[in-house]
Amino acid sequence: MTQAKLTRIAVDVMGGDFAPAETVTGAVLAARKGGVQLALVGDPARVNDELAKHDAKGLPIMVVPSEGIVQEGEPPALALRQKPKASIIVATGVVKQGMADAVVSMGSTGAAMAAAAVIMGVIEGIERPCLGGPVVGFSPKMIIVDVGTSVDCRPHQLASFAVTGDVFARRFWGIERPRVAMLSVGAEAGKGNKAVKEATELIKKTGVHFIGNVEGNDLPYGKADVVVCDGFVGNVVMKLTEGLGTTISDLLKERLSGKLDAAGLDEIVEEVYNRTNTVESYGGGPILGVNGVSIVGHGRAKADAIARAIGTAKHCVDTNLIPELNQRLSAVSKVTMAAPTPEKVEKK
Amino acid sequence: MTQAKLTRIAVDVMGGDFAPAETVTGAVLAARKGGVQLALVGDPARVNDELAKHDAKGLPIMVVPSEGIVQEGEPPALALRQKPKASIIVATGVVKQGMADAVVSMGSTGAAMAAAAVIMGVIEGIERPCLGGPVVGFSPKMIIVDVGTSVDCRPHQLASFAVTGDVFARRFWGIERPRVAMLSVGAEAGKGNKAVKEATELIKKTGVHFIGNVEGNDLPYGKADVVVCDGFVGNVVMKLTEGLGTTISDLLKERLSGKLDAAGLDEIVEEVYNRTNTVESYGGGPILGVNGVSIVGHGRAKADAIARAIGTAKHCVDTNLIPELNQRLSAVSKVTMAAPTPEKVEKK
């Protein structure tokens, strides 16, 4: 009997607000769906207790022991030195050692990024990895990069986000010629702050299909496939979308209760919530710019979202996202970092 | 017979997408409500035609002639020189000449700001005027400053926004001790980009009640009365809120049509729209940091919103917002602009 090659994924089942119950349940769901072989990294006793609650016999799931976790807000660099057996560090190490193809965690984003950067390594030519994803769920195939990693971006970093998003959109979603746009304060060329204006010139040299600026109100309408912004702005966009979606879901519950039947009310409330709280409902996205696949998800993710995050990891591996990304970023950085910025010119 | 003193307001009735029909109608509504005496600035023939459609006899409305308008997107500084008789320029001049207490326009924001800055004058101690308002309608008494004027803010400008918002919240809304917060990427102190971190230290010296950082998801929950951010971020927040609200309103219309009665559907769609498209529904907000009251509104504003914008102008005048604002900004700028920023210290 032949079997399709399974994608091997290490899951940090101790990370996340509902770990390990929801993370293990999510892993079981993903394993049942097929195509993956999972290494659940965590406290063996607790993980096995959770596994025992499911009919997991025969599923390609193994348990890899770890000790402790890196807490949300804990300085990641310090944790990396002091807690070498913490779940996210062990899970990332499993990938580095070639025993898995990808890692998935719902724990501290900072810890996952530090572990990926240090253990897998940052690719040549960029300053630091970034995070992106379809954070405005009304545009489910529009990636916004960066959403919180680099809050003080120089123009060449913004240009690297453009390339990152372009590769992601092509590989992950199969969009042939992604439309890349800059998030700014006006649609016209030349509108924006200093970094945006300088980055626009650099992006034009990267070979991506640059379509100009988009504004905040364009984001739910999918006017671009890739939206470039610094991590400060991207983080505000992601969280404001979540907050507004939650507020409006709550408003609908209150106003429409008794006017719609319960199922109909649940359906619309859930749709608004899921289309705005995308990371929580969708599962998570890859750290972009490291030598490997590491998916970070929302702390509040439940089993379904965790299973989807594992699916995202598999898709990243299967579509060879990271090798092309790293090659493009490395090549493009030679162009954008060499380009004279107005600042450099002034100093001459 | 005694009469309460009327607040005198110049209305640029040629500005806005639906001028002069909606602007004149809005002015008539405001005049009927009382408390104001209006100077409608525009093409006399067209304004009188519009006035003739209403029963405006006996209302304290006069017409002040102007010629032409400054278009949206037209370079304001140039227009100021080339079109001295344009409606926004004449209307602002009416205030400068002491013939009105405030000006209201739904036309080009850039033109209104340039006219206010040049004709009324920018107050001492700040770099340029700013714009703020309750742009997230779920927090109807939370002012976000700046929403698009200054897209490359130095820390002392952010500090001046804090003071501006503080005075606005106290005077305009009567909030005794407004909670002032910085918009950032994490709730903990120390989270943010360079400008945010430096500005936080300056804000602490201004005497406002600073409560720390808020994040994007906090904005619909009114966790602060004043939210400080640079104009790039504020503009994205304002427009994303509008875009998401419009998208969700449209989604509700589609999904709930036939499930709710028409009146109930209209009600919920309208509530979501109005709480997110706040500038359009609320009317507009004052330019902060000029020697006079100038209210700029949304181009799409209809008569009701225009009447509210006129009400806003009256309220700004009646609560003496501008004199205190200017005095506070002038005093505080001496503190914040003198404070050594880390950059200055490094250079020593």
C-alpha cells in the first residue's frame, strides 16, 4: 500500500489561552483530516491526559516532552537562554533538527519569533522577520505586512514587506500577479509620510506589480492583494478591525435579540465576528523571513482555529513558500538597500 | 423685547459634494433651531434659488457673495493666492473681519485648513494646526488627535495633541478630568515606536491626566477620552472605521433582508453606519490650533449633518474653546519643545 508523504508538523500544545485542552483537540482534528504527522510538544502527562479524551488511536500523533512555557510578555531573548526546554523552544528545535517540516504555536508571539529567528535563523539580507496575514477578513486573500514586528520601519524594510507579500500571495493563494499597494492617507501618488514616499520609489525597483496607494477605507474591499505598512500601523489596523467587529457583533446581539430567530441571530453575529477577528478564527500566519515554517496564532484560538493553523503550516510547506521567499528577499535586498535614499543623498 | 445674543456663523455653502442644495437646507435647519445668525457665503443667484425653496422668511440668514470654489485635491496654498474670492476664503475672511464668530465648510479640508492658518493665523508655539474628533462613533465622546494633518510627527507635536484633546474634552464635552492615552501596539508602558516612547515622556510633563497606552481594539470601548496618535495612524483609523462600518452595513442589508421587517432592517443598518461613519453623520470638527473657530466637515454630509456642524461651531464659540486651547498650547510648547529628546542628548 502506498501512502502520500505526510507533512510533519511540531505543535506547541502548551501555548495559548486554552492550552493544552484546545490545542490537543485541534491537533486531533487536523490529524483526522489527514495529510499531516504531528509531534505534540508539551508536558507529557498533561498532553496524554488530553489525548486520552479523544479517539486518537491510529492517528499519526506522537508526543515530544518539554518543560515549562514562555509566558506572554516575558522577554523572549531572556527566556530563550533561561528556559531551553520550554515548549516553543523545543518545538522550533524539532524543525531545526529536521524531524519536522514546520512548527505551530498559539503562545507568545514574541517567543515564537525569537525562537524562529535564533534557532532557524533569519534569512540573509533583511533586518528582522515580519508577520502578515489577511487580518481584515472581508478581504480574505489580502495580506497586510507587517502587523506588529517592526514598529519603526526604514524604507527598505517596507520594500521587503512588498516582496514578502508578493511571494506569499503567489505561492500560498496562487494569485498569478498580485496587486501590491502601499497603505497611506490618500489615494494619489505622493500622499503619505516620509517613509511611505521613499519606500514607494524602492518598491518600484523590486519587480512586484505595484498599483499605488490604498487608504484605510479600501481595506475591506480587497482593492489590493498585498498591502504594505509599517508594523505600528498594521498592528493598529489588525486590532481596530478586531475591536470594531466585536463591538458590532455585540450590538447586533443586543438590538436584534427577539427580532430574529436564535439561529439567524447566531449566524449573522458569527459572520461579522469571524470576518473581523480573523486571526482568532483563521488560526494564524507564518513568520516571514526565517529559514523555516513557523506559524503563530491567536492566544484565544479554539480547536477549529488550531486545526486550521496546522493546515496553514502544511500549505506553507507544500507550496514551497519559504525557499522562494528567502531567495527573493535576499536578491531584492541588494537592490533596495543599495539604493540611495534622500537622506543618504543629502549627506553627500 | 430682549433677545439672547446669537452666535454668528459664516457657512461656505458652495463646499461639499451636495452643495449648495444640502448646505443651504442644512443652514435653514440650523437657523430654525435657533441661537445662530448665519452668513451664507456663495454664488448669490444659486444660494437665493436654494433659499427660495424653503420657508426662510424671518430667519436670521444673510447671503455674502463669493466667486468660485477651491476643489478637493487642488493645492491649497496656490488656490489661496489665485482664488481670493473663493467661498472658503471669503467665509474665513468674514470671521477674521469680526463679522462672524466661526466658519463652517464641507469643502476641501486642505483648503479650509490653509485658509484658517493663513487668514486667522496659527497660534504661537505649535508647528501646524491639527484635526481631531470622535471618529470612532462607538466612543462618541472620545477625541482622536490627529486624524490626518501631520503625518510625520515629532514627539513634541504628539504632546501638543494631548493638550489639544484635553482642552477639547473639558470645554466641548464638559469632561472634568479627561483621561488622555497614547495609541500604541501594546498596553504596557514602553510598547511603541520611537516617537511614541519619546512623546510619552513629554506628555507626562504637560499636566494632563495621562493613563498610558491604548490599542486599536480599545478604541470602540472608550477606554480614554483623548487618544493621541500621529496623523498617518489617525487617518488610517478614521478611514478604516468608515470602511468597515460601510461593509458591515451592506452585509447586514444583504443577509437580513427578508428576515427583518424593513423598518427594523433600516434601523440597525443605519445605526452601524452612523456609529462608524461619524464625520459624515456628525457633521464635522474644529481645526485646532488656529486663532478662530473653523469647522471642517465631510464632503458627503447631508443637510442634517450640516446643521449639526453649525451646532458644533456654535458650541465651540459658546464654550470658549479656542482661547483656552491657544493659551494652553502656547504655555505647554515652552515645556515640551525645550525638553531634551533622547536624540538631542545623544548629540551632546
